[in-house]
Amino acid sequence: MLRKKVLRAGRWALIAGAGILVSGGAASAAGVDMYDGQWHYSLTPYAWFPNIYQTLQLDTPLGGGKTVNVEVKPDSYLSNLDFALMGTFEARKGDWALAMDLVYNDFSGQRGKIKTVQGPGGNESLPVDTNVNVDLKALIWEGIGSYTVARNSAGTLDVFGGVRYLGLKASTDLSFSGPEGVLGRSGGSSDKLNVWDGVVGVRGAVRLGGSGDWFVPYYLDIGAGNYSNWTWQGWTGIGYRFDWGDVELVYRNLSYSTTGDEILQDLRMAGPALGATFRW
């Protein structure tokens, strides 16, 4: 038991030290002017703890193809985390910038909660006891190019365009128990999905107070791509500038919606993220 706790602590220490969150750049480390026309760089390790909401299209023990809504919370998947890596890197020269964001999660055997099961006739009643175990590997990579269109004492505003990739491998095992012929019935599905989207959006920060140490970072994008899908992502929160860099606490939401016969119909990841930005 102690060994498992140490391993889990080590995994989350890795997350806290290796991630990146695309930051608006309202505050800079002491002595670093990100807009002086020279090349400057920033790195933001962060940890993100989202609730994961999935709408899956699969064959269930209830019979036939069904749409199953599954919710997985951090208190479930943290104990089953195999590996995670998150982070953003940015290179800036004057008003132009290139940024890359990466989120990778690999967790297995986590207990989920089925919200509803939908069939041709609408929502269907569930048996007395319904369990779902989810194995999920997700890679989300985003690359953007941005331009600062506004920068003053109140804050910054960047417009950007780029691409986002979602690579998802989901394995879901469902089991149902109850009366009248559903006792001990089980089933599941496994599939892979690769989604590419073009995205456009805005990002930046609003300074608070006269000193400018406190600021509100913000980010919003929307995009579309293959599988006739659309996606959007947004976050905002609060940040503080120290001599060595910035600390930000935000609430982040990432959503996907697809059509057709793909196993993943909808995916939403929403929850708090905490990160630190280092600039040089």
C-alpha cells in the first residue's frame, strides 16, 4: 500500500513538473520583456484535474446498439493513472508567437458512472446495478501561430490560428445485474479515433490593480475537422506574477462532438488546472 502511494505521488510530481498551458503573457518574469523584438521563450508546467464526460456508441448488454453517457471523476481515475504528461511551450518575437500545447493521459480500470442509456425509443431504464470500467489513452496536441493585436496597461489580446489533434483509444466494459433476465449480463467495446481540427481563437490576459501583479488569463477557440466534428476549448481564472515567473489557477473546458458511426460521439473534459510559467 505504501509503495502504491509513493508511485502515485511520483506520477503527479511528474505531471506538475512537465506540462504546459498556453498562457496569454500578461505578466513576465523580472527583467524579461517578451515584446522587445528579440526571441523569448516560456514554459508552463501544469496539472489538470478534469471530470471526463463521454457519449459512446456501442453494443450493450441491454441489446443492440446504444448510446451510453459515461462520467468519470478525478477521484476515480487518479488511483488508476499509469502515466500523464501536460504542458505548453511558446516562442515569441515581438507581437508574433508560436505555441504548442500537449496533454497525454493513460489510465486503466477506472470505475465510471453511467448517466443514461439511449436507444431508438429514447432513454431506457437501467438494471438495479450498473458498472462501467474504462481504459482510456488520450493524446491532445495543439500548435498555433498568434499575433498580438492589442497591448497596453489593461492587458493583452492575441488572435491565432492553428491545428489540434485528438488521438483516443477507449475500452469500455459494462456489466449489469438485476432481476428478470439481466442478471450477470456484460459486454463492452474498444476502438481508436484520430481527429484533426483547424482552430481559430483569441487569448490574452487582463491586468488587475495598479501594480499589475494580479491578472486574469483567458483563452477561447473553436474549430472543425474530419469525422464532421466540431470542437471548442476555453479557460479563465486568476494569475499572480512573482519575480521568477507566474502562477495561474484556471478552470478549463475542452469539448468534442462527432457524427457518424464512431465510438466517440461526444467528449468533454472540464476541471481546474494549476500551472507555473517560466520565461527567458
